[in-house]
Amino acid sequence: MSDRVEAVKKLFTSKSSRVETNKGDTYYQDLFVKCEARLNEMRAQAPANRLDFSDLLEDNGIDRREFMKWASATTAMLMLPPMFTPLIADAVVMMNRAPVIWLELQDCAGNSEALLRADGPKIDEIVLDIISLEYHETLQAASGHQAEKQMEEAMELFKGKYILFVEGSIPMGMNGQYGTIGASGETFHDHLLRCAENAAAVVAVGSCATFGGIPAASPNPTGAVGVMDVVKNKPLINIPACPANPANMVGVILHYVLTGQVPELDSLLRPKFAFGYRIHDNCERRAHFDAGEYVEEWGDAGAQNNFCLYKMGCKGPMTFNNCSIVRYNEGVNWPIGVGRGCIGCSEPDFWDKYAYERPMADAKIKAPTGGVEKSVDEFGLGLLTATAIGIGIHAAASAVAGKKSGECEGESK
Ligand code: SF4
Ligand code: SF4
């Protein structure tokens, strides 16, 4: 894990991958003072979850040095200067004072799976263990009236303080009757509004909760929409992807505990610390893209040599997410690393727009330009042009000197 932490820290602090914040020293000094005051306030509160973070670290064989490395990498991930590292370390310990209510609506539970993980918990997962998960429709032992009572009590006890995580889309068709919950047959729509009313903030997790996801794909039989189409006048954070990365869930909760505020968001309400990067910017196959070396068909010599997947339909150039840096499964690997192109799962309407194995240039749809924060849009559009140039260069080079992949095939024989 140390190697992964080092890699994440290096990437997040490198000039090429850093999202510029244009904030001066005074801003950070003021923020530091505010965060210290906030943490003192949190310290005075009784923990809602009795699990002790230090004990969990010890039980999992993680020493202080390793934890501080993680805190340093997480500080960089949250786009904060290194002086915030000790505050991040303190904030993690106090995450057992952050009550979370988790709703599951129209979904596959993939984000709950990501939250749960399989085995070998590392620091991100241990952090998720100590949050005070007051209610989770899938994970809790209680059911029926007992579960409803538990939710009512949690909402009353932590009124105005709990963070409401929402997984899954909201079916609006047939007056919401495609999705109901509890003995009263409350629709998902009404359930969500009732739970959001007294939340401090609402976090939509995964592509379904953020933008409707697969349930909203054409022809969208249930009239599925995302949380932001339903919940208004509340601080709302979108953490899209299919599933959302647990590191980004940790980042959002940690930011909230530390500052009492939602992180800086783009116009799709995604935290910039996680979605200010294009997959393509930090992709390990990028050098092959620049060199015009592409996989032309599955299993060819290009595939064997880890060439760029653009011609096989990779949507990394249009997709904003940090999974090329953070990766999945303890940072072991990620989709492009195992040889599949990105399908743009963190972008709106990804299933209809991106999830097919053809390049965007062959599609009869317009590349997305709306919604993303403006400077990022311009950057992205620049890249689309670069993509076209890359393909053009490749075609010209192939015509003059023979296909690079063909040479490669020859070499590999
Ligand atoms: S097109 Fe896809 S595989 Fe190729 S460099 Fe970009 S993100 Fe990586
Ligand atoms: S590589 Fe693309 S499709 Fe895969 S998880 Fe990341 S954003 Fe989603």
C-alpha cells in the first residue's frame, strides 16, 4: 500500500495532473484557522460510533508512519497544501462523529458493495468503518417496522447534522409507483424528500443517483432521474461512476468533517478534487495515443503491447474522473489497466452516449460540452481536437510507412 500512497501523492502533486485553484496563501491561512476551530468543536461532541480509529489501525497492522503517509496523500487529493496534513489526520479520528444515513433506491447496490469491500481493509476502508452509519437499508439487520423506527430516530437525533447518502435513481413514471418502500408504500420520491429535509447535506453516490444511470438509459421505462432533479435547496454533492470510488466517498466526508462545508464543485456538482481530471490526462497508455499506436482489434499485437484503446471505443478523452490515479481494489488496477476502454461512467447519460465500443469520431452524437466547469470544457474540447489529430497522424503515418501495428505483429512473431 505504501507504494500506492506514494504514487497517488506524486500524481496529485505533479504539475501535469494538478487542478489549479488560484487561491493565495491568505485563503489557506484563514481556512486553516477555521478548520482548527471546527475540529475543536467536533472534539467536544460525543462520538456517535464507539469504534476507535487507532484501535482499528492497530488491529489491521497499520503503523502511525503509514497512516501519516496516507494522510499526506489524502491532503494532496483534496487539493489542500501540505500544512493541512495534521488536520486531516485529526479529522479522520473524528469521523465517528459524522452521522450518515444511506438510502438505496433504484439501483444494483454496486456502491454499497464498493463501500463494503471484500477483505483486507486498508486505510480508506477503515475510515469508512468508523463513520457512524445510522441507517442503511441493505446492510442493517433490522427490517420492516423496526427499520423504519430506526430511521425516524436517527433523523430526529441528528436533525440538521446527518449526511444523507443516496444510491440509485428515482423513478418518476406512474406517479413514482415503480419504486416504493415500507409498509405504507411510500414512493422513493417521497422517501427521498422526507429524508433530505433535515439533512446537513445530500451526497448522490454512483451514476444512477447522480444522473439517472442505467435505469435512465433509453427508453427509460420508469422515468428515472437523478437526485439533483428532485432535491432542491440543499447542499448537494454528486459522486458519479459505476461504482463510485470509495476513496472519493472518504474524501467528501472527510472534507465535510474538516471544514463543515461541501468541497468545491464543478457545474455538475461533482467535487473538483476528484472530477477535475480527465481519464486521458493520467492514463498509462497515453504515450501510445501520442505516438499513434492503437489497438485495432481485440487480442491483436497492439492489445498485447498495451497500446491505446481509443479505436476500440475508449472514452477516456471525454471523461472526468480520478480513477486513472486512485484506481480500484486497493489501487491494484482499473479498467484501462486490464485492457478495456473507459465507457465514461462518470458522465451524464453515459450508457446511451459512451458505452459502445466505437470511437466518438464514428458516433452520430455530439461530444458533450455543456455541464462541465467552463475551463475544463475548453480543455476537454482542445483534447477532442488533439484526438482527431492523433488519429489523423496515425492514418498518415500508416499510409506512408506501413501500419505500426503490422510492424508490431511482425516483431512479435
Ligand atoms: S484514449 Fe483511452 S486508452 Fe488511450 S490514452 Fe486516452 S484514456 Fe488511455
Ligand atoms: S475508467 Fe471510465 S468507465 Fe471505468 S470506472 Fe473510470 S470513468 Fe468509469
